[in-house]
Amino acid sequence: MQFTAKEINLLLNGTLEGNPDVKVSQLAKIEEAQEGALSFLANPKYEAFLYTTNASVVIVNEDLIIDKPISSTLIKVKDAYSSFSILLERYNSLKLNKKGIEEPSFIHPDATIGKDVYIGAFAYIAAGAQIGDNTKIYPQCYIGDDVKIGNDCSIQAGAKIYHDCIIGNKVTIHASTVIGSDGFGFAPQQDGSYVKVNQIGNVVIEDNVEIGANTCIDRATMGSTIIRKGVKLDNLIQIAHNAEIGKNTVIASQTGISGSAKIGESNIIGGQVGVVGHVSLAKGTQIQAKSGINKSIEEENKKWGGAPAQTYQSYMRSQVIIQRLPEMERKIEELQKLIKRMQENLPK
């Protein structure tokens, strides 16, 4: 599929410099692009490649100062990175624009299927499930009893959504993710054994959420585990029962959120962070990778790091001190020797 620079410029509402009729048929990094490719420049680190690239069209920031001849056609926009992401989304939607129901697949007679839906081979749609318009269910997905999935969703291959869970509109769930598995609830007994506490709640995922591959979100014991609008979750994340992830929060890979934790709006949580149960994190909280959160954070828009976590400034000071420990140890040993010599010279 080919597009001209003029057509791309109309989509991005930018300013075109160069040949408006040049055609592109692929996307590429600026340092690797060849003729017929579309690329972008957003990071100044790569500016030198603008003058050597073979890309036919390059998207750049409108405030970029050009000081050498360029062979590529330029499309100038306010934010090259955001504009290129729009093109990536369009490219992806065209590439993955599948419709229809493949065989073999199973759709229960009591399930409701919307318009222009795609259901891949070996998918299972259980009784009472509702699939919204333009939603795509890829091969080997399991959609349980009475699950509700909104419009324009993408449920990638092998994802599993257990019974009664609710998925909003424009939600993407990547491969092998599990939504609505049982929460980790067991009651200890006097003989040292454990009795399972049945988990009868569900998971509610609101609109415009994206969930990476192999992430697990447990159903609530009672009520709902909730993922609010605009949340972005990386691969390999565990979110436990009755947790709540606030609007527009971003969480990186291998983070674990314990039961009934409340993550505030617009939080940024790095990889391998652990959050204990029944705590709350204030709006705008930022947590460095590999940190441990063992208490609630009430101040908004603060940075934290370490395990257990402390304010980011205190954490960085601690790191500086740790680096100086060998030198401090040497000085302490010297002082100990000095004190010993002084003691030996004192009158008895």
C-alpha cells in the first residue's frame, strides 16, 4: 500500500517541503530507511541522520533548524513523535483490519455479537457474552460467561477473560493475558492448612486501556478489581484482587500490586516495583524501578525510590552515601588506630 507525501501531510495537518508526489510504502528508522520509506526525527541525538538518510519522506518538528541540504521530502509538524505515532496507529489498523468469523471457532447461541466483528479460529465465546461493534477477538481467545466487551477492542491471541468481567471501549489486551482469574485468598486453619476463599467479584476495565502480554488481573473477592480510563500496563504485571488503578496511570513490567491497593490518578510506576496491600498512592506519584511501597503516600506529585521507598531526594542522598562507605570505613580505621596510639601514650 502506497501513500504520497501530500496525502500524509493532509492527515497530519503539517507543512510540506519538497516533492508532494513522492510515494512511500513502508515505515523505517531514520538511520536505516531506504528509498520508499517514511521516517521521523524527534530526538536531537539522531539529527545527523537527517542529512544522510535515504528515506523518501521524514517527519520533523516545525522548529527544527535545517543547516545542510536534504534529499528527503519533509513534513513539519508541532510534535514529530506524536505525529508518527498517529501514522503507526493508522498503519496498524490497516494491517490488522480483519472482519468475519473464522472456523473452527465456538460462539454460544446466547452470545451477542456486534457489527463488523472479527473472531479468529479456535476462539471460544461463552453463553451470555456480549461483543461490541468493530471488536477483534484473535485466535485461541477464551471469553467467559456473561463477559461484556465494548466497541473497537482488540483481544490478542490466547488472551483469557473469565466470567462476568466487563471491558470498556477501545481496549487492547495483548497475547496470553488473563483477566479475572481468582484472587489469592486463602483462610489459615488451626492445623496449618488453608481453605480457599471463593472469589465471586469481577474485573472492570474502563475505556482506552492497553494491557501488555502475560499480565494477570485477579477478580475481586467481592465487588470489582478496577482499571480506570486511559491506564497503560506493560507485560508481566500482577494486579491482585480488589485493587484499583487510577485514571491515566502507567505501570512498567514485572510490577506487583497487592490486594485492595488503590493506585491514584496519573501515577508513573517503574519496573519491578512492589506495592503492599491496602495502601493508597496519591495523584501524580512517581516510583522508581525496583522500589518497595509499604505504606500509603498522601502527598501528590512526589517522586519516590528505594525499598522501603523514601522520597526521591532522600533516596539519592542515600545512594551517594553508600558509594562513599569504603572511604568512610578507611577513615574510621585510621581514627581507631590514632585513638589507640593516643591511649597508649597516656599516663598510667
